[in-house]
Amino acid sequence: MGKVLMGKVMPEDSRVTSIGEAESWREAAACLTAGDEISFFPTPEDAQMATAAKAVCATCPVIDSCLSYAIETNQTEGVWGGTTSAERTKLRRRWLRELRQAS
């Protein structure tokens, strides 16, 4: 069974385990073709820009890999896998707690 993030079970194979693998999912990311008008690193006060970035993420075929990567590598800035930094902080805390409990 995979890990649970944002209320859904993510398969173990969605984890990014190497730089080469990270590059391969990034090549399929919707944000690559989103255009310059969308910022995936909005300021915390710019909720409208974060919402626009999250809308692109919602269409992305690699959203789960992106979110896994962001949580596992503790990305503290920007929109990754359809989540803001604050949302990922909560998910990462829960994920780390679950890892400790499983050990």
C-alpha cells in the first residue's frame, strides 16, 4: 500500500527516488507550458496567483509525483503538486509523524 497524502493513497512508485527520475516527471509537468502569466512562486499575499497556479496543477498528469517530491524534499516555497507552502507544511508534518509511528 502507498502513502496517504491529501486524503488519497499514493502508490509507492509515485515516489521520486533519483535525480533522473525527477527530471522525467518534470518533463511531463503542466507548468512547463502554462505561460509566463502564471507564477508558481507567488508571494504569500497573492492568493489569486496561487489559485491560478493550483488550477494548472489540477490539469497536470504528474501532480502526485510533484507533490511527493515537494514533501519528501521539503520544498518550502511555491506551488507544488497543487499545494501551497502552508498546505505542504501540514502534510509533511503528518507524513513524518506517520513514518515515525510505522518505525
